[in-house]
Amino acid sequence: MRKKQENVSKSAEASSAVDKLKELVDMKSAGILTEEEFETMKKKIIQG
């Protein structure tokens, strides 16, 4: 049971990270973020 809870938690974290990355892409496309800001924030999200 413990293993299943860990998998659900990891899945939720991954989903959350993907959502954040999509938001970053949208913000970059809209001109809100520079390429440098985008890359910095993307690294932070990916590294957790």
C-alpha cells in the first residue's frame, strides 16, 4: 500500500510540473518572459 501512495504522489508531482512548464511556455509566447527567464524557471521546475 505504501508503494502505491508513493506512485500517486510522484504522479501528482509530475503532473504539477508539466502544468507549470505549460504555463511558462504560454508566458514566454505572450512575451511576458524572456528566453533567459524561461530557461531559469524551467530548470527550477525540472530540478524540483
